[in-house]
Amino acid sequence: MSTLDLTLDEIYTLANATMVANGCDEDNANALADIVTRAERDGSHSHGLFRVPGYVKALRSGKVNGKAKPTVIRKTPSVIQVDGGGCFAPLAQAVGLLALAEAANESGAAALSLVNIHHFAALWPETEYLADRGLVGIACTAYMPSVAPAGSKEKLFGTNPISFAWPRPGKSPICYDMATAAMAMGDVQIAARDGKTVPPGTGLDADGNETTDPAKIAKGVLLPFGGYKGSAIALMVELLAAGLTGERFSYEAAEHDNKDGGPPRGGEMVIALSPAVIAGEGWAEHAEEFVDRLAGLEGVRLPGARRHANRLDTGPRAINATLVETIRGLC
């Protein structure tokens, strides 16, 4: 695989220019370019420039409104809804997370539902935003069917990621962002592109047979991680991201999607909890004792540590050359 070295500024400029060229206004383009650049910076390649062609497909088909202006609706002092107006999720998050953090700091717990959005990015930016403000963050979103519930060979769940972040004042937060599928579909697609295999148990081919060939899995079905345990968490995500928000379940998203290759319309649930309010004085010191005990075990790496380490490198990133050429052609 040939690569090109791009600086973070070049990645941002490329993503931004592509979005503007395909119908985004300044606010939407900036939000998307920022999330793409942060993903490449932190090594989350499946959610960086890799996603740009999908963003463009959704813009060109008219499914996504690149000039949308999200609106904030305060249902109660601690329950907030943002109607994205058909935008990609990052812009809706930008206006909703600030209100969510303010509400959680005031009441101790608050919930944000994002509706009428198209989510195509990583989830950790949302929860890290909250953790950086001293709050516990939980976020989840559904997608289109690609995962078979435990015991089935028929896709019903999305990859249904969930992210959790714990604040550590003066330190990088503990943060994970994981698909409830054995592997995120973006990672499967990248493995197929690069000619790699995936671990056993990742998914089935179109005939329902187990395979380690990612190209066959992409045409077949993914499996939940951990069998029935991952399946139960995927079920929870469907209910939180669609049932609780009133937005589309994964199968409904597929039924209404125009099949342009971009992300479908759906919802996202973000929950913020204030340990300062809920636990009270000394919460950080108490939690750090536990974290120190955990980190002191041989072989343990705290969730998010690798991403935060990547973040310290401000140098250029090696990007798939064919992908860069494709994106430049979209401008």
C-alpha cells in the first residue's frame, strides 16, 4: 500500500475544501473537517479521511443538508434535544454538548438526544468533550443493519458503537469507543482494501459461513463481540439511540435510506454525569487510587492511552495514496 505524508493542517484543508465543494456551508464544513482531522491525528483511521467519500455521496444525493442549522430544544432543565435539520452529526454535537455540560454541572445528570442527523464519525470526541469538563460521558448511536443478533445469521443490529469517558483532572481521561460488533465495519472495509484477513468470529459470508476474509464479511454479516453478551449491549444501544430518542432503529434506517453509500438518518444519545455533584468532595482522588491500582498491573493499558499518545505527535500522517487521490477528485 502506497501512502502520502500529510500534515494535520493539510488533512484539515483537504477535508474542508471537499465539503465546501460539495455543498457544505462554513459551519458544517468546519465541523466535519475538525472531526476528520482529530481522527487521523489520534490514529482512528477508519473514521478519518476514509469517511470523506461517504460524506460526499450523501451531500451529492441531497440526503444530507450541508447548510443545516441545528436547533436546541430544552425539554426540561436536564433533558436537551438537538434537531440537526438533516446535518451530519458533528455540527449538532457542537451546539448540543455545551448545553449538556452546563445542565449536568447544574443538576448532576443530564441527557442529550440528537435527532434528524447523520452520524458517520467516531464517538469518543463527544465523551472526551465531557470528560475534559469534569463530567462522565456516555454516548451511543445505531446505524444500518450489519450485525446478526446472537443465535441468528440475519443482520438486524447496526455496529452500534458505545463510548465511555471518565474525567481525570490534570490527566488524559479514560476513554473507550467500541463497536458492539466484533469489529467496526470501517475496519473491516479497510482490511479488505489492504488485502488483510480479520480474526475468526468477526463475521459470516453471504451464505452464513464463518470466514476471515473481510471482503466476504462486508457482503455478508458481522457478528457481535462476545456472543450473547455483545448482542445484549447492541440491543441496549438500539433502544437508547432509537427507542429513547424517538429516531429510527437500524432496520428502519435501512428501509428509508436512499442507498447512496452515505450514512442514514438516525439518532444519538449522550449522557453526562457529574461526579462532583453525585459523589461529592474527594471523588477524583478516590477514583485515582483505583486507576493507579489498575494501571499497575502488568500488561494493562488504560483505554484511550494509545490514542492520547498518538495525539502528542504533531508530525505528518501517512495516508493511503489512492484515498487521497480519490478525495482530491471530489473537489
